[in-house]
Amino acid sequence: MGIFGSTSTRNHGWGKRMEWAGVQALRSHYALGSFSTLSTRIHHWRMFCQWAQSHGLRDARSVTVEVTLDYARHLQSSGCSVPYGQNLLSSLNCTMRAMGSRTYVSPSRAFGAKRIRIRSEPPSYLDMADLTRATGALLEANLPRVAALLMLARHAGLRLGEASLANLKTWEKQANRYGKINVQRGTKGGRRAPRWIDVSPALKEAIQFAASVAQSNCLLAPNESLIRWYRTEVQRGRRLLHRLQAGKIHDCRTAFACQRYRQLTGYPAPVVAGVRLATRAEDARARDQIAYELGHGRRDVVASYCGSSRQ
């Protein structure tokens, strides 16, 4: 608990200013984790600090269950959606835990509703022609690395960080030797459990293309940080895709999941068909496999990609 050997108990020993103290605690907690997760937690913590200071709270030791519930009521009264509000409370819980506090409030109980994580609209890039048009536009805009990113995400179901940090040389060797690749870098929460994905001809081509445009073993250029990569070329690519109404990069991951569902069951995913056509047993087996390939630990998460299993 605390930093720099401080004996002060203010903000649980992390510093004099509550906002700064929480940020330091989060950075320590996520030192080996995901940059995007850390960035989100910090942003949410700063939002809470603005509210807290407007109510005269300037020390994290004053953040009790009652204060957290007051914050939840403030979010509800301001028209905050249930999913976003629960995200904000989850970040607050995480920050307090990182600072050494035991204060915890269940986000679902505080908002009086459970989050709904069931996809109801088919994703972009399900049709490979959409991917071809998008990557072509990115290449014309001199964004070949972003085009490679899109291809890797679509053909392997990768998160942004996983596609960005993947060791392409290692993947080329694994693809040739095993016909599979093991996703280990850029994973959510820094997970290191084996995660092997079969290499299709399209994925093999995507890996080869990414290696040909990369300036290092991964898509990041030498001496280029992940945050700089996100804020420069990836951001330009996102703006271009938005102008083209081509869909988001994350849609590639969802399209991969829907494609795998069809390959595993012989039927389109419920979000595409509008109803579950596979048997319950087939559906369950497919969701277990897709959850593994996407790097999730639970079958129910697949509903946010493929739709409900109850349809």
C-alpha cells in the first residue's frame, strides 16, 4: 500500500491529491496489463473525482459504501445508461481495491438491473467483400499497417492490442509447423494461458502480409509505443473507416466469431439468422470453442458476439 515509502495515510498512502493518488495506484496495479484497460480506468476515476470534489470529498479514505451509492444515484439521475453506469462503478471498485481499500458496491445491485450483453445486429465484415473494400481504402490512404491489423482481427478474431503486438515471425513459424498460432501478446489482463487458433488460408495470407509491411517483429515500428500507434495511424484508419461506413475494427472480431459459429454448427449464428437453428448441444459446444478462441473464460460472453442461445 502506498508509494515512495510514505507513512501518510491520506488517500491510503498514495499521495496528497485524491485524483493523482488513484492514478498512481491504477498504474501500479496494471503495470503488466492492458494499456486500454488502464486508460479506461483512469478516465472513469477522474470522472468520479470531479463528482467527489464537488461534494467536498478530497480523500479516498472518505469513499465509503454510502458515498459510492450516492454516486450511483447521481449517475442514474443524470440519465446514464445501465451498462455505462455499471462500467463506471466497476472502475471505482477497481481503483479503491488498487489503493488498498475494501470498499465495494455491486454495480448490478446499485443500478437495480443486470447488464445486457446480447448482440442483436449482425456485424460488419461478415461478407469478405466488405473487408476487401476496407483494406483497399486503407492501402490507398497509405495505411498498410492498419490494413494488416484489420485482416488479422478478421481472420483470427483478435483484439486490437493482440493484433498490434503479435510476434509475426513467431506466428509464421507456428503456422508452417503446426497449422496453428498461439495468441500470447497484448491479451486482456496479460493472460498467458495457451490460446491456439487454426490457421486458415486467409489467416496465413494475413500474417504474411502483416510481416511484409511491419518494420519490426510486430506491427509497431521500432521505438513506437502502443499509445502512439493507437493515437496516430490507428486513429486515422478509424476515421477513414467511419467515413466509408465500413464498420469498426472490433466488428472484425465479432464477424470471426459468427463465421466460426457457422463452421462449428453448420448454421448461421443466431444474430445473423434471427433465431437459434443449431441444437442446444451443438450451440453449447460451439460457444465453448469460440470463447476459448476469443480469449474469454466463459461461454455466456459469446452472446455479445453471436447472439442469444435462447432464440
